[in-house]
Amino acid sequence: MSHNESSVFATGGADLELVNISKVFPGFTAVDNISLKIPAGSFFALLGPSGCGKTTTLRLISGLEEPTSGKILIGGKDITNTKPHQRTVNTVFQSYALFPHMTILENVAFGLKQRKIANAMDLAHQALALVELDHVASRKPSQLSGGQQQRVALARAVVNRPALLLLDEPLGALDLKLRRQMQIELKSIQSEVGLTFLHVTHDQEEAMTMADTVAVMNKGKIEQMGAPAELYELPKTRFVATFLGQSNLFDGTVSTATSSTVTVSVGAHSFDVPAARSAVVKGEITVGVRPEKIAISRTKPAASKTRTIVGPGNVIDASFSGVSTQYLVDVPGLNTMTVFEQNDGDIVKAGTQVWLSWDTEFSFGIPFEAAEFIESDTSTTTLAAQAK
Amino acid sequence: MAIGAFSHGPSGTAVSSASQKKSRVAWFLLLPGIVYLLLFFLTPLFSLILTSFKTAPPAAFIGEYVYAFRWENYVEVLGMYGEHSLRSFTYAAIATIIALAIGYPLAYFIGVRLRPYPLLQSLALVLVIAPFFISFLLRTVAWKQLLADEGLIVGTLKAFALVPPDTHITGTAISVIFGLAYNFIPFMTLPLYTSIERLDLRLLEASNDLYANSFTTFRKVTVPLTLPGIVSGTLLTFIPAAGDYVNASANFLGSTQTSMIGNVIESNFLVLQNYPHAASMSLVLMGAILILVSAYVFKSGTDDLL
């Protein structure tokens, strides 16, 4: 076993594959038949609201929970029935879980000593140097600040050079500024050590800035998976469209569909959606467009084949936020629409009559679903409040 | 207090008088405790020390002693009762280990496994102290009957020829140690429970995640984190067990072959009326326990954890 282990550790990162993994707790299904593959050396993020099953997925991979069904493979080897201490996986816990009775150095060297690595102390010092904390090696965890403890937790996991590093909302307890700084550090450490990172978070900005691939989870299922830009530009479900950033959504029915364009009627309005960007070609459909794609104008724009124009509508609110201004525009026959406009000195006042237009290429079509509790406001604090 | 503040000119004086007042209140609140300790601990201790150096005047009645400085009392008791002292500490140590071996899993079960069920947890704790509802003497007598030669346990074992027909349990070291362990298990379990109940299980998960198996995790994480409970539990068991005179008495689970220091002190005080010997033996016991306990606390390094 020890021979096998050392060979896996020597290679650094390894592929992770989940095959039809489910975890059922009495009364609810936390993880519902998930399959995914994370290639070696990548930075993968599981994004979702609290209670969506992302932490359970992580615990299944680390071995702290046993799956109800399905298989887990690391580097092609089935590890489903192994104990946590036998897995070449390390976790950076949300609570950090540093051992309070050990010094920082002993904490970092713990995993190495368990595996009887000869120069455990030297490696631990190196790992602490990587997170710029070697000078506190002889202190106890309680003597460190939250940000420092977080970095020690990271060093304690990274020092083992695991095949897979699991990060369970490791930045959740830090304030915003420190969190942004740690995101950059984490990302650079990941590229430096070349390990496979699996990062779990409910912060969409964190997931998008750090990960190569993001999987959006909801109710134990993966809704959509892909590169951050891909997910943002072309969401495939209502949940992704509203959880990852904001969207203006209109429920309607497909009136005509050609190979290039799907035309949707929403009340008296009609919208064109590129066929390649529509997941639905007949029946009920939801059309969406991101708020920053929309241009606002006081006069009616000239009709164009490539632009979608709605209006006239009334600006009911204009809130200035520095870089941009967020407008809420009431368009008769449609929902209240959200528009983000770059601040170029011309702010439209509330009560003004305006027209909204956007490049039809930016519209997307997703399957119609009854709206749920998550609408446009998916800030971290709201989600945290909903969670517990 | 407000009037006091007005009567003094400079505000600095007013502030210092307020803080003086505060410390006076603190002293006042401490007073009952201090008086209690003076009356019921320091005075008897002082009297005990004086008694331990007393000597019998020429042609004295039994139990008649006068103040003196007869340090030979100590030499005599150490010579006469060295065997009893050794036996006391051995019995107490074995009983403490047994109580720990039974109390730790019990406290772990209540503090960790029952953590999701607060009602069951409280019920289990009540059950731990439930034996206290019946007098300690009665329970010990009950054990004497159960362990008696023709009693339930030995009788049954004999009936199935599992032990030789002349087996005794009462009156032996086994029954005395058993009695000590039995009687002190609640004193071991409760302090262990208060430590284990606070144990952060996420640390055990972290240890498992860092390649430590269950046994190593227990040794390297669980035990060090619950050490304060282990230390106070063992002290609360060992100290009274070393001085116990009920379990080892021939009226209960012991015999003259199992006499401990407590029995020696008891018979010197109440039967032989040799007060100086009883007093010096008490002080020897106290000194020995103080040395053992401070060595133990120092060794386990709990001051760092507390």
C-alpha cells in the first residue's frame, strides 16, 4: 500500500471521476446521481447555494461520508470503499480545523509524519514559507488571525502533495478584501504546485475568478458545467441564469423556428433568439438577456435586423454604484427589466421615457420552469441568511 | 457612592475611591469562603500537625497525650504501616485505571454519540449519578452479598465448576479494588464528560483526512484534547480512593489482609486511641498524595491546556 501511495504522491495531481454518485440521508437526497470528471491539474469549482449538496459531494470524495450508490475513482483507481486516511486526498476545511494543542509547524507536519516521510519538518517549513508564515511556525493556532489560520490550513493540506486538494468554502470566514487577496494567492499556489483543486463555494464571483471549470449545483444535481465565461454567456437553465449573475427573463411560447432563428412571442412582444443559443425550439420557452448587454436610449433606436428593441418604457429607479448605474425599467407587457450601464457621465433620471435595445446575438432561450425563490438577488449574504 | 464622589474635589480621587470600593466589595464577597477555609481547613490542619507531635506522659491513661515535639511518631508509623501505604497507593492506582477504562468510553458515548439527542444525553448523565440516590454504604454491603462465597456470582461460578470450590472474592484485593473502582466511576465519568462534550469532531475528521487512522487519531488528537478531563477525573478518583477506609474494611469488601491507610488511621483514632500516630499517618498520606499529584499534573502538562 505504501508503495502505491508514494507513486501517486510523486505524480502530484490525478484525475477525479465520479460515476453516478448519490447520497441519501433520512428524509432527503443530498447528492442525486452526479457524474463528473475533473482532469489532473485543473482548478474545478462546485458552485451552488447552501444546502445544494456541494459540501456533501466533497465529503464523499474525502471519504468522510459513504455514498449510497455510485463509484469514486482517483487516477483511474476505484477508492469508493477506502477509509479517509487511505485516500490521497486532503481537505482545507471551512472551519480550518487546526489542532489547537499543536504548534503551527506540528500541524503542517502532521500528515507527513503519519506517512513516515523522512524530512517532514523541512517540508513543513517549506510549505509554511509558501504561504509566507514560516515566522509563526512555533506558535499555536489560537495566536493567529483568521487569515493566517486559513493559510496554515492550506499549507497543512498542500504539503502532502495530494492527488486531489479539496477546498470546502475555505474563504467563507474572511472579510471581502482578504478574500479577494486569498483568491489570487490560492490560484497562484495552485499553478505553482500543479495539484488538482476542487473548490466548493457559494460565491459566484469567487468560482468564476478562480476556476477553469465551474459546475453549478442545485438540489443535489449539477445544472450546468463549463468554463466560467461559457456558463455566464449561455446559461442552460433558469437556475444558472439567475444564480450566476443576473438575467432579464421573459416567459413565452415559440411562434416560429427556423434553422437559424427561434421567434418567441411574449404577450404582444416578439423576440428573436439565435437557434444555436436556444435550448428549446417549440412550446413554452423562457427568453433571457444579461442586464449589461442592454443599451438604454431616450429616443427610439433605428430598427435593425440584428438588434432587439423594446419600448417605450419608464425608468422607475436609477442607482449609481460608481463604475456603473443600475436602472430598473418598467416596460408595459414585460417584467420590470434590469439594465447595467457603464457610467459615461449621462445618467438617465427616474421617470424618463426610454427604449431598450440589445444585440440579438446576446439573447438566449432556456426551458420554461416555474420561478423559484432565487430571483435576481443571489448575493452571498442573502444566501447565507437563507442557509441557516 | 455618588455623595462620596461629590465630596472629593479632584476627579482623580473620586475614580480611585470608586475602584477601592470595588475591591472592598470583592473582598466582602470572598469573606464567607475565607472564613470557611480558616475554620474548617486551616484550623483542623494546624491542630492535626500539633497532635502528630504529641507524646504520652508517664503513667498516662489510654488516649491521654500532651503537646510535645515527638518527631519519632513519624518514624514509627512509617516503619509500622509502610506496607499499608504501599497497598493503598497500589489499590488506588489500579482502581483509577479500571475506572478510566470504563469511564472514558462511557463519557465518550454520552458526550459524542448522544450529542444529536440532548434529551437522551441528559438522561444518560442522570443514570451515571443515579447510584448516589442510594447510600454508598448500602451499595457496598450489597456488593459484599453479591460477591460472597455462597452469593449469586461466586455461587453460580462454583455450581458450573468454573472456579475451584474454595474460591473467595470478598476479603481479597480483587473485591477491594473492584469496590473502589465501582464507587468512583461517577467521579471519573463526569469530569471526562465535560471535556469530551466540548471535543470538536471536525478535528477528528481533519486527522483522518491527514492519513491518521482511528487509533492514531485517538492517541494524537482525542486524548490530548480531553486531557484536562482525564487529569481531573483521575485525581478525583485516585485521591479519595487512596484514603478510603470503607471498601477495604473487614466489615465490607476487605479483610485484615487488605487494610489500607484509611483503615490504619481509623483504627488508631477510634480503636487504639493513639492520636499522635493517627495524625502523623494522616499527614504522611497527605504529603504523599501532594507529591504524587503535583508530579502527575506537571508531567501531563495540563496547565498549558487549562
